[in-house]
Amino acid sequence: MDDSPRHALPGQFQNTSEDPAPDLTKKILAWDEFQRLPSNPCTPPDLRQWNPARPCTSTQKLLQESDCRSVLAVSWHSRKKWAVLWAVFGVQISMNFNAAVYPNAERGIAADFGLSHGRVALGMMIFLVTYAFGCELWAPWSEEWGRKWVMQASLLLVNITCVGCAIAPNFETVFAMRFLGGLFSAGGSVTLGMVADMWEPEEQQLAVAFCGLSSVLGSVVAPIFGGFIEEYLPWRWTFWICLILGFVVELTHLMVPETRSSILCKREARKRRAMGIDDCYGPGETAESKISLKEICRIWARPFIMLTTEPIVTFLSLLSGFSDALIFTFLESFKPVYDQWGFTTVQRGLAFLPLPIGYFLAYAMYIPMVKRQRALVRQHGKHALKPEKRLKLLLFLAPLLSIGLIGFAWTSVGPPVHWIGTQFFVIPVGMANYAIYMGTIDYMVAAYGPYASSATGGNGFARDLLAGISALYAKPLYQNIGKKYHLNWASTVLSVLGVFVTIPLFIFYFFGPAIRKRSKFAKQIAQHREEDEQRQGPSNTQQGGLWAQQQVEVRNLEK
């Protein structure tokens, strides 16, 4: 008598050696039992060709994120989410430290290889420019292969370039390693993607604020500690210390679990198939759910398209880029300014301390505002808060950029004026710098909905690109404008530019709704909102993070 089970799921039905080919009666019995399963993905096959030992593939069921929400990062406990975010904080600090500590090695490189300062400064410029492209190039792969291992690959490759810089026999090798180091840096595109994985869009603000703090903080931690490195260690140790920091961060990040929703869905689908619970497939396992190279190229191009065609993205990215470039300009300007008071290398590094003080003050100011907005959304729905309301605090903090610059300009005249005056005016510059980063990202996420990833991608590209260009003009700017007061007039010029790039903020705050209605993306955004209201529960786009949002963009623009 045949001992094989009469009722079994596909994949569990086993044939005995005495009955290698089940007859039609057994097939009908197995199929009849299989048809009673919930969420059966298959249409009736030809029973004479159907083998219950194999999963059904005639019509494959794609496991949606709403079907396995409990295993996704968005359902993790708050403590686990913030533990992951602290690891992300370290990654951001490491990458921005690597970018900003280079000026502390420039003097030693120039002396060793007999080069001018202008040529050595190219190492700073090329890292930041390729960093701008690297962030965009890494993002799609983090969505396809997962955040964790893409970030691990990025950290490993960046660490290898640090070794290359440390043992470089000539400047050409340093330049090549800096070029690759920027290109290999995944940066904020992946870390903000992890935030999107773990929080719903209306709940992301505190997490985005925290990630923003790590991004700006890394750029000023570098010169503070870089002063000690430059003073007491050979220039090659600048890169050895970058390697040590990068290695520690990589080991820490290795313990971070995967957050990407599509990867977690795929794992759950494989688990269910292995256990015989359901014959379902995760994203990327079926032909319909795979991403084509053409779609990837369109996703890569979209941030640049929005940067050049969307007024909101264009002008806010210019403001954000100018603000970031200002910090890297400070890396060059602090030396001639504080040399007037005879500052040592270490003291010049410590002169950057007011910047992080400003960052923390602005961060502290955002927390109560974010909590009030979240309470409003929870009480009245996500449409109760207009995107422009997220700019309200920025309207007060952004002008501090020009105020701080003009104050810094005319307190940096040297003795007998005390240097402490310059320090007081650096604090509002730091407050404005952080607020601009946080405010512009926050507004774009709210204003562009499913297109937020492309909008913020263009913003990040502008920040890194303009910061890289600043390495070329910073020193000549503080040497060649004016005569006796060349240091003062250089900061004054930056202050005036700050006024012009801040003006669009007020235009968008008062006229933002009208400007957004003229956007070519407005109809798609309105359509998404109508669909979200009709569906029960969170939308797949909200759950899926940046890559899922970008896939929606591709399909909408193809229609």
C-alpha cells in the first residue's frame, strides 16, 4: 500500500520508489486539497502534466509588503530602529571625515612632492566631485541588492583607497585614490534610504534630522581633530587614521541587519516556500518584478532632470549647495584669518568648535517643531499639514547664514580686535547650515511624495558638487579680493551671495502650492494621493523606500 500522504502541498508531496509517477487519481486528490489553500496563486493546470512535487509557476504570486509587514523594518521596535540609526550615524561621520580631513595633509604632501598648494588642493576637489556622482550611482544597487552589503562594499573600497593614499609614492597616486574614494562613497543616498525603510514618510522627520546631524557633523569633526594630526604626525597618518576609523565603522555596521523591504520580502517568500506554507515569490524572483537596465538608467537620470527642470529643486539645491560649500570654504579661510592672532595648527582646528555648537542648537530647535507636526498629522491626517509649513522654522534660521558671515567678516580684522568675536558669529553659520540641510530635505519629501527620492538626490548632488568646486576658489578668494581688508571683503561677498540664495525660501513658503501645481509631476502626485486614499492601509510606495518610489516614477513617466 502507498504510504505517501494523500493531501500535501506542492513541494511536500513525495513519491515512493514503488510509485515514481503518481497516477491521475492521486494528482486529482492532491490538486483538490491544494485548491482549498488560502491565497492560492495558481490557475488549474493540465493535470496530466502537473507534478505536485514541483511548485506551481504557471501564474506566480508576488508576495507584497502588506502581506508580510510584520517582518519588515518598518515594524521593528523603536529601540532597534534607533540602534541601527546610531550605526548609520557612525558611517556618515566616517565618510564626511574622510572628505574633510584632507586639507590637514596638504602642507605635508606639497612639501614631500615639491608641489604648489593649488595643485595639491585638487585632491580635495576631486574627492567631493566624484562623491556627488558616487552617491547617485550606489543608490539603485542598494535597493536591488540590499542596504547592508552595498554599504559594506562601499566602506571596504573606501578603506582600500585610504591605504593607497597612505603609501602613495607620488601625488598622482594620491589624486587617483581620492578620485576613487569619492566614487566609492555611498553616502547619504543609502543612509536616507535606510530611514525610508524603517519609518513611514509622515514619521521620518526625527530620523532624517538625526541623519542630517551626522552628515554635517562629520565635516567639522575632521578639522577639529585634523589640527592635532597635522601638528604631531606625518601627513600619511591622516589617511591611516581615516582607515582606522573606517575599519571600526565597517565592523560596527556588519552587525546591522538588512532594512531593505524588497530583500526582507524575498527572504520571507523563500522561507514560506521552504516550509510549504505558501507558493509565493519575492520581488525580483519573477520576470514581472525584475528591474531592467533601461529602468535603472532612467532612475539614475531622474535626479539630474529634476535638478534642472523643477524650480523648487533647483533653487533649494543651490541654497543647500552654497551652505555646504561654505563649510569647505571655511576649511581654507580659517588659516589666514586666525594667523593674524598667531594661532597654532591645533588652535585653528579648535576654532571650528562653534560650528557643531550651532548644529546641536538648530537640531534641538527642530525636535519640538517636528513633534507638533507629527501630532497634527496623527490627529487630522497627513493632508492636514501643507508641505510649505515644514519651511517655517527655516525662514528664521536660514538668514542667520548671511548674518553670521557678515559678522565674521568684520570681526576678523585682526589685533587689536579680539578673536572671540569671530567665534560668536560662527555659531549662527552652523545653525543655518544644519537648518538648510534639514529643512530642504524635509520640504522636498513632503512636496514631491513618490518623487521625493529623485528630488533629494538632486539636492545631495548639488551639495557635494558645489562643495568640491569650493576647494578651487576658496584660497584665491581670501587672497585676491580687496587689499588691506581682503579677508573681510571675501566673507562679505559670501554673505551677499547668501542673501540671494535665501530669497527663494520665502517665495516657496508663500507661493509653493501654486508653483507645485505647474510642475509636470503634479498630476502624477495627485493621482498617487487619490489612490492612497482609496486603498486601505499604508501604500506599497510608502513602505518600499526610495527604490520602490523611483520605480513608480518610471512607470508613470512611461505612460
